[in-house]
Amino acid sequence: MNAPLIVDGVTTSIRLDGQRHDVVRDISFQVAARETLALVGESGCGKSMTALSIMGLLPAGIASVSAGKIIVDGIDMVAADETVRESVRGNRIGMIFQEPMTSLNPVLPIGFQVGEALMQHQGLSRSAARAKALDLLEHVRIPSAARRLDDYPHQFSGGMRQRVMIALALACGPKVLIADEPTTALDVTIQRQVLALLADLQAREGLAVLLITHNLGVVASVADRVMVMYGGDVVESADVKDFFARPTHPYSVALLAAMPRIDATEGPQPIPGQVPSLDAMPSGCRFQSRCHLRQDVCSTLPPLKPVAGNPGHQVRCWMRGDT
Amino acid sequence: MTRAPLLDIRDLRKTYRVKHGWPIARTSHVRALDGISLSVMPGEVLGVVGESGCGKSTLARVALRLQPADGGDVRFDGVNVLAASRSELRQLRRRMQMIFQDPSSSLDGRQRIIEALGEPLRVHGLASGASLRPTVARLLDEVGLPASALDRYPHEFSGGQRQRIGIARALALGPDLIFADEPVSALDVSVQAQILQLLGTIRATRNLALVFISHDLAVVRAFCQRVVVMYLGRIVESGDVGEVFSAPKHPYTQLLKASSPEPNPAKKIALSFQEGEPPSPLNPPTGCHFHPRCPLAVDRCRQEAPVLRMVAGQGAVACHLTETG
């Protein structure tokens, strides 16, 4: 059986002042049912652009997928027209964002908003949609859900709002869930509950989850595989255990060393410099301007190659990985 | 010889009146600070940890007298901050400064950096005319920005650079103490580490004391010497940062630690639906505020608020269950 989400050689470009810039370059991955793949990186690394490319939600006229294929539950999202994409969103793929308040309508009760999605995508009647909305809110463990159907978004705490968003994203039974920094705005004790809820729903419904996060702690706790992105390139890809046991790309190593840790006696080590702006990206490896291993060969883009003979662990670096 | 603390806060209280409900509004009271006591020695870094709504930001605002207190005592180098006259307060503001989470919201977008940083220097008579530019340039250099930044506007800088500008402004008047309210929370990890390193260097060279407010245990562990943990307006635990985080004694500190994910798959956080949400500060629980979420709560916890008591070592804990044994 094919994986519910297949991304194959996708490049996403934006137009800025008449110039084309690739913000995601040649990214390929698959996410199987019940699997969680984490896309990790800092601001501007291309992880959110990858998600928007998959959803077909890139801002029209500015950004577009310029190469590659994206197959969601058997349907090619790049080749499809907007009507097809519209029906894939919601029915086959759901998405949740960092800040649920920006996706919820502040002047409509949440029961209505969840029900509206069901009426639109599944053609349910108003009363059937309300009953299903209640089911969904109970499904995401909102306490006294029946009493809260007619409450407005501002009456919910941040954690509860994120549960409402999850209920909305899963309303039509998608096979794929894209979670873009779903717990970044939450307190840690609430983050833990929302991650537990996502893991439980994933197991019960067999979801393929693409988790987009900057937090390597969250990755270690919930992901099966991880892909590290920098400047639009995948620089390392591995099973979570292999990645943390043997981080290999100089950026992965630096990123881990930059994280403060509760159990560490040493402070975090900064990565010198900053991500180059789009119009100043070096040719070849985009991390070279901050890399202590830089050689002349780095001005040519290295391929992804295995680490220690493990085809499941790949790194994009001339100085690292198998030759 | 025991040194006197630079900042000494005793039983500080702050209550906000909140109107809610429609069409007939009711007034409720939120005790943002419910008897907070702490002290900071010269050159010391004290972490203040807690989740949204625990009162940690209010603590900074009230201690700096940006907002009035409702009770208690704040002494800075022996001066009574809450009773200070206008001219005393002016002197105090030179010595106590603040850094915010989002520096762009505290910088005027239409002011060049030279103006934003020069203004406090002029107002306090520390530099003017020809001496202004070199003084501001020195400040920028201290925070790792080139002198070419002087004539630029805040929007021309990245988030990390703007935080450097925020730090430079807090340093402009040569303070002895800085309240830093989530100074690195909005930054990417690699930039966060740069700013922490910068703050560490500045702290050491200027012998600054810092009150470092954060929700992130790992950041506090990396940067602070002592820590106080707050929950709904009260301190529940305090002590040496290494001791508190390696062996937390209060059940809330234990929950915070157990919920903080670490980049190590061998130490996954246990995914759990339990422990509820923090109760509304509008209507806090009786007794120990944490009892509805506490797995160990007994009847006494529901009735009687525990007081912060010294425990073995240097720490203090507010929990009935740690009193025995």
C-alpha cells in the first residue's frame, strides 16, 4: 500500500522583485500511516513552506511549486485543479497551526464552526452536523463538551482552543495531519496533554502525521523520524534514535549544542552568524557561511548520502557521511 | 560577613480588578501577587519560573513601580521603592532597568537607533550633543552591533539584533539590576544561545544583578544561580537552580520538570492527559492553589494554604507534605 503522504523532489519558489528564489529545494519524503515525521529547523528554513506546498495553500502569484510531485492519499496535489485540492483539504488532509485563534472565527460559537466544516465537506444536515460536532469535541477530550458547544473561541484556554482546532482538522476523517508548531504557544504542562491527545488520535485513526517544529525536545518525545532543514535544503534525515545517537551534519550538531538542557551543567553553545537572507544565499551548501568545516568544495551542493552504511540515515555534507 | 541584598521584596501583593460578564458586568479580583518574598544579591542571577498567568511578569512591573503595589515592601539598595518620591524614583530608574520579550513592541518604529538609545542618556544628563553618538556607539559595540546601526530603524534588524538593541537600551543608564522578562523566548535556538551568551558576558563585566523571568526550565538552568517557582501568584519552591531542577520537591515543580521535553529519546516525556489545566486566577482554589492538579493532595491541602518553609540545603518549599520527615 502506498504511503498516505508522498513528497517527491519538490522545489518551491517565490518571486521577489522579479527574482526567483527557491525556498524549498528538492525535498523528498513519505509518511506512512501511524507514523510521525518531524520537520525541524529554525525560522526561514522552509519547513512551513513545505507544509503550505502540500496543502496547496501557497500565496497565489507569489509562491508556487516549481518542480516535483506531492501525492496525498493517491491524489497529485500539484497537478490537480483548485476544486480537487479544496476537496482533498479537510477530507484527506487536515492541518493545525501554532495559534488556533487566527484560524477560528471569533464571532461564531465553536460548535457551529466544527459543524460548518461537516455540512460543507460531508453534506450533513444542520442537526446531524451539531451532533457530530459534539462527538468530535468529546473525541478531543474537551470537558463538558455538550455545555461548551455554544461557547465562543475566546472563552476557551489556549490548550482547549488547540483541541478545538484538532477536532476541526479531523472532522472529515483525513488520513494525513500536518501539525505546524502545534504546541509552541502552550505552557509545557498543556503541551504534554496536547501531544498525548495527538498521539492517541493518531494511533486510533491511523493518521500519518507531519510534525513541523523547532523544538528538538518535542521531536525526541513524539517523532519516529526526523528531517533537519536549513535554508530550504534537507541537511539530515534519520530515525529519531539514530539522529540523537549520531547527529552528523554540522548544523544538526550545532543546533543540538545550542539547546539549553535541564540536566546540563554547561551552557548552550551559540551558532555564530545568522541564516543568510534569500538574495544572499551562497551557491552550494547554504550552511557554509556559518560552518567551521567549510572547504572550497562546499560551493557545490552536496548530495544526500548515507551515514555509517545506514541507508535510513542520510546527510547532505561533503565533510560528513560515507564516501 | 553577610552582604546586604541589592533587591529585597517582602510579602508583595498586587490585585487586579477584572470586570466580566454581560449584560451585567461583575467585578472579580485576581491576586496576581499573593505575598511574594524574595531577594537578589549584587551580581546575582535569580530565575523566576512559572506558566502563563502565574504573576511572574506582574512581579517585574510592580517591583519597578511601573504599576502600583497593593501591599508589601520593595527595597532596592536600602531605598523603599514603593514609597519613593519622584526624584528618588528617577534615581532608582537609572539603577533598575527592564528587557522585554519582544523588543520591537518597546521600540518606536519611527525612531532611529541613535534616538531610541540617546533619549534616556539625554534625559538623565549622561550624554548630550557631541558626546551622544560615541556613547551610543560604545553601547552598540558592547552588545555586538556595528556603529552603522546608529542611523537605522528597528525594522531593519532581525529579531536577535533587535533584542541586542533592547539590551543596549537597558544598559544605557548603567543599571545595577535588570529585570529580563522572557528575553529569549521569541528567538530561534541558535540566536537564543547567542543572546544568553551576550547577557552572561555583560553580567560578568558589569557585575549586574538579573531577575530572569522565563517559562523555560532549561534556559533558567543554563543561565541562573537561584530560582523561584511561581504558581498562581505564590512562590511554591525556591533554591539553588541545580538542586531545584535535579530533585524538585514541590509537586508542581516536579510536574513542570516531567513536562519539559529534552532532546534525548531515552528521556521521553510521559504523554499524559492528567493533571488538568491551571485553574482560573479569577477564582483560585482554596488552600494550596495546586491541589486540584496534585496527585498527592490530602484534605489539609484543600483547606489550608501551605507557607514557604526552609528545607534541607538552601531551598524552601510551600507544601504540607514536605513538612513531615
